[in-house]
Amino acid sequence: MTTVGNSAFESSQFDGEFNCPNVTTVGQYAFRNSNFTGSFYCPVCTQIGSSAFLNSNFTQIIIGANATLGTSCIGAHSAEFINDYAANGKLAGTYVWDAGTNHWIYQG
């Protein structure tokens, strides 16, 4: 298991895409106050803690199946992602933010 612990990089200054293909777990507040944008690429991730990416604004998420997702886990549009991910049966794959419908669209 590859884990980023609780508050591991809290208040560190990261930006851009988040690309960690081997991470399975991201703890709560792990990257709070960083400003990631664009893609969240964690195809085997199955757990993201509350407020892990609180100030981020992703537009594409690649995630594993049946992930456990905490409140505000991916920053902007977290509630919509949690709902849309569940509505798609928590399938692994790519989800893209659609600002026109305010939903995450499952791409497969």
C-alpha cells in the first residue's frame, strides 16, 4: 500500500496536476491549502480523506473502484463528485467535470 498520511503536506505550496499512479490512500488534510488544477491521476486510489485537497479545483479525476471519499475530499465540486461517483456504481476510471450540467461525467 502506498499512502500519503494525514496532514503530510498541509500548507505546502503545490499547484498543477496531481499525478501519483501508485498511491492508494490520501489522508485527511494531506494537501490542504495547495492549489492543484487540471487532472487528478490516481488510478489505484481507493481512499481520499476529508479536506485532503480542500483548495484544489480539478477538472478530470482518474480513480480506482469503490473508493471511500471524505467530505470536501477533492476541493471544488467534491459533493458533486461523491454523488456522481456513487451514481456510476463507484466504477474505476475517468470522470470529467461538466460545468454546463454541474456534474462529473463518467468516461470509462
